[in-house]
Amino acid sequence: PFSQSFQTQPGESWQLCNCTKAVCIEDNIVQVVPITCNPPPKPTCTNGLSPVQVLDKDGCCWHWECDCYCTGWGDPHYKTFDGVYYSYQGNCTYVLVEEIYKEVDNFGVYIDNYHCDTRDVVSCPRTLIVRYETQEVRIATVKPNALRVEVTVNKQAVALPYKKFGLSIYESGINRVVEIPELKMNVTYNGLSFSIRMPYSLFGNNTHGQCGTCNNNTADDCMLPNGNIAENCETMADHWQVVDPSKPQCSPGLIPTKAPSTTPTQPCKESSICELLLGSVFEPCHGFVQPEEYYAACVFDSCVLPSSDLECSSLQAYAATCADQSVCIDWRSHTHGVCSYKCPSDKEYRACGPIKEITCKSSQQNETSTKQVEGCFCPNGTMLYDYGVDVCVKTCGCVGVDKIPREFGEKFTVDCQDCICLEGGNGIVCEPHECAEQNKAGCDGEGFYEVNEVNSEDSCCPVVTCKCNTSLCTSKAPKCTLGFEVHSHIPSGQCCPVYQCVPKRVCVHENAEFLPNSSVFVDKCQNCFCTNEVNVSTQLNIISCEHIPCNTYCEPGYEHQPVKGECCGRCVQTKCVIHTANNSDLILSPGEFKNDLSDNCTIYSCVEVHNQLISSTSEITCPAFSEESCKPGTITFLPNGCCKTCAPLDSHTPCSVRQRKDFIVHKGCRSVDRVVMTECEGTCGTFSLYSAEANSMEHGCSCCRESRTTVREVELICPTGHSISHKYIYVESCRCQDSECSNSRSNELQSREENDKARTLNRIKRAISLTSK
């Protein structure tokens, strides 16, 4: 308790608590009476929205105010705080709201536009920027003409809801809302449209920018940065550029471009979507918000950018303004899918939903605000788990990083941790997952290595198994000899193969393999083939051979001899075979002579000339003989056994020339025909008388010899085929010539016998030589 003394005059009053006041009556008489409030008349807001009730400073009474409400949408179209509508297609970053007199540190709202038309005709909002003291919030579109946005604070991405340093950012239906409770203001943006709501009590007559001046007077909404009023807001909007390093072509103070027309220069048929604004769908809102300007913006968008669905932003902006006035319109279902909005599978679309959903973590009291917003909400019977955990749950339990709802007391395993959902605290309490002990299999064998495999029963506890990798084996396959091949097998319980060379059941000959029953060439004298029999020592199949059969019989005079390069040899002539006159065959060795059995005058002979056997038949030519000249009983044969003569020779045939025809043979060459040859033949006087004077025998003898000769030529044909010229002696005349006679008879007889023998032999040889070939 305290006491305070002061003086008042009668009738004077002062405010007490609980909306009461004390009134001084007189003589220290004070009367306590409740403060009476007289409702002020409801004003008309130039922006077309309903005024709001604002408490007086005494906290008891209230008055009407027109809140500062600026919105923009489409390409883009603006409505200022005081309701002035205009369109502006800039391509820079601009001031939407700043204070004229700076009362809040680093405060402002900005917009970054981009050309959403390839022809650079119109622009669309890309990024909304809110600055407040030390923080800069940027809400940027991820994809043009889409409702997907991302939020950064001081260039760092943040998750919603975000609350820090007197700034709050959260999702409200399709919108992202930046709220500054101390300033009682909020900014919403969804990628296609934005809205800024500021209290008149804090910002009245103290705003400028593209949203104009908030004073419920349209006359000064097109204020330039220097305080002058532009002729139209399109011109004004170009002056509110700010420095943007990413857009060097933009800088404050540039000469404004010509104000674009808000109506198409060429007539076009507007989209049927725009007609919904004036029709029965939006009729409940017509009494709160006028649709004409939104309709004009819709027509402009559908004409300038047909087939871009940009006209949907005008309907969306109008519906959002209606919702702000507590009038909810379910309009998207009437656009035949053109302006449809797709929600995630676990949520459903509602045109009229709470600005802030009730969650398990928020207060369960219902919101008293009648304002609603469109968006994706949890289905009936479920609620959002938390603003930062976008999961719809039937009962409030726990939701972890896996986004799976859990009930209190539920045990589960996640990320190989054993967890339980508990009420209170952080909700989910986890411990490392324990694995059961395993019987480790030994991986000591060659080629084995340990592998952790996924356990189908418990994915957190891998099963250690032994795997075989043959590339780790050191043993290599051997190189087998011909006729053998490598076989490998892996013994039970092992990884690496065991190699051995096993026979291929083939024959091998001269570095080649032969299959059984196939022929094998050993040499041309044998027929060989591969059998199925196996040689025990070599383990190769046996090659069986048979010699090619040969005929070893040879004709008489021929002998079987081997021939190099031939299998059977051949019959080679080693003796002469002579066919005799009596049709019998006579076999003679080289150099052998033989008389005919029936005719001693015929002599067969065999000679070898240049490794060639030549057989010949010779006939002995006998000298002239007449049996009449012989005495009876004196006829005998000469030593050749062929020719007859008288014994003794007492023929009185005179010594004369005798002709005969015969072949001439010289050095193996022979005349073609018989040649006329001559010889001396006949008897000469011979005596043996006793001389008494000498007391010895005196002998006298003469020889029949040639007295005159000539040399003749004859052509001889040789075995080689060529011919030679040969000279021989031709006897012209013969006469008896004296010869010396030996004194000794015995010597004389011996000499005569030898001469006869030699002469006979010479005749035979001559006969043979003449008859050869």
C-alpha cells in the first residue's frame, strides 16, 4: 500500500484500473464510475477492405482503422495500401515498403522481378525480401510459375517454423508467412502472389515504395523517392530500383520506361477462367472486395501469356483477399483442372483451412480468428504432429527422423538403435542395438575370406561368413604334354582347385593327336590307325600298324632288291635272259659265254655295259672247207668245235684273198649292216729235209699273208645312240712269205699247237663281237 496526495478541481476525473474512473465531486468527495465508450462511426477504407477495431491507448475503448494491406500477383499486378491498382513489368529488384521516417532499424520489404516471358514483355515476382534489424529473409521461387519456394535467412537455408530475434517464419496453407509480432505486421508469399499487412497505428503516413503511402488516401500513393507525386504509379514503380549486384543493368535513378498499358493493345478472347471472378463462384465476396481490377489483371495475363495458366494468380490473389475478409471461396474445382493444386498423398486440399493448424505440440484451444487460408491439411481424424514435423497422426505419440508415427510405449528399431516412445522429454529414447553372438566360421583355408552379409532376421547384425575367391589361390594350372589335358576339382571343404593332367584317350604321333579309330600316317609302307587300347606305361592309346603287302616274286634273271623311297622294292635284272632257237630260256651271268646245246657254232654271251646287261647271240663263220679235198678219214673239227678241216692240212688250195661279210664291233659300237671283209687263206710250201752236210734237219716254211692292203671307213652305231667313224684294213692281195722255222721239232709242234689254240680263241672272240647287238 502506498499513499499519494494530489488536488483536483470539482468535475475533474482520472482513470483507475478495470476501465473505471474517479470523478471529483466536491469537498473531497470522489465518485468512481465506469468509463463509457461511444462506438465511433465505421469509416470506408479506400482499399475496399473492411476496417478493423483498434483499442485506444486507455485500453478500454476502441476505434476504427484501415490497415495497410498491399498485394501483388501475376506479371505482376499491384494494389497499393490505399487500393490503387496498376501493373508494372520491371526486371530489377524494387522497394515495396520502406519507412519515410526511420523508426525501426533496417526495416523494409523488397521484390525481385524477372521476365517470365521470353519476349521480355512481362515480369513475374521471383524473390520476396524482408529485412528486420539483423536479419534478411528471402523467399525465392524454386521453379517459375510454381508454388514451390525456399526460405533463407541471412543467405542460409532454414527449416520452418523459424523463430529468432523477434522474427517468425511459418507455413500457412500454400503460403510462407514472415511475421514480426512487435510490429504487428506479416508478409505472405507463395511464388505467384504476395501480400503485406501492416497496422495503421504504427505505419500510417510513414510508408513509401511500390506499395504507396498508407493513409487511406489514394492521392499520394504514386509518391517518388524524392517526395514528389508521379502522374501514375507505373512511372513511380520504376524509380524504386535498388542496387542488385546480380543485375548490373539495374541502378536507382534511371530514366523510367514508358508506362505499359494495363490492357492488351490487340483485342483477344480472354480465358474463360477470368469470367469466374465476375460470376456466381466469387459472388459471396463481391460485397467485401471488388473483383473488377482482378478481372482486368486476369484478362491481361491470359492475352499476353496464353497457355501459361498465369491467369490463375489473379483468381488466387482475389480469393486470398476474400479469405482475409473472412469470406472463403472454393474456386479451384470450377477451373476444370487448369488451376488445380496437387497435395501430397498423406494430405488433402482445402480451400478454407486454419491459418495455423492445431498440432500435438501446440495449444489444443481452437483459434478464435475467422480468417482462413487454402492449402494442404491433414485429413479428418488426424492432426499435424508438429509444425516442424510434417506428419499427420491419429494419436499424439512420437515421430522420429523416419517420419513414422509411434504410440507412447511402443518399442521399435531404427538406424540400428533400439528405441522406445515415451511421453515427455524428447519423446524417443534410444540405445545401441545389441547383436546376438555368432559362431565364427574359420576362414583359414587358401582362397577363403570373411564377408559380412545382411541378416534377413536382423538387418542391423550382419552375419560373418566365409566366401571363396579363387583369384586368391596361388596354385596355377599345369601345362600338360600332348595327349593329356588339365582336369581340376575342388575337394570338399576347400576353395582352391586341385589340378592334374589326365589322358585324353587319344594317340600321339609326331606332335599330333589322333582320335580312336582314325587313321594315322606313319610312313607310306604301313597302314596305321589309332586303337582303343591304352599303353599302361604312357597312358596313351596304342597305334596299330600293318605293312603294305609286297609281291617279292621275280622272273628268272631278275632279283628282288629294296629301293630307296619305295615300300616294296622292285625286281632288278641281274642276269641276261636269252631266248634260244629251240624256244628255251638261257640264263647267263655278265661275262659268261655258252654254246648252244644243239649247235656248237652258235655262242650266247652276256656283257654289262654302263650298268646295262646286253645279251648277244654269235655265230662262228667257218673257213672254206671241202670234204672232197680231204682224204678219207682225215676230216676233223677245228679247236672251236664248230668248223671242219682236214687233218693234216694238205690242201693244195693256193694262198689267195677270201671275202666274207660280217659285223664290225669296236668299243661296244657296231656297224649297221654286215661289212665285206677280206682275209688271206690257203696253203704254202713247207718242208723238213735231212741234210747230210749239216747232219741236221733243214726246214723251210712259208706263211700265206697279205701283200697289199687299203684302209676303209665304216660308220658304227653306239649304245648311247650316237655314231662314230671307224677305219679298218681291207686286204687287196695275198702271197706266201717265208718264215723262220724252229730247229726243234718239239718246239715247233708246241708252237703250232699254241698258235692253233690262240687262233681258235681269237675266232670265237671275233665271232662274238661281230654278232653282238
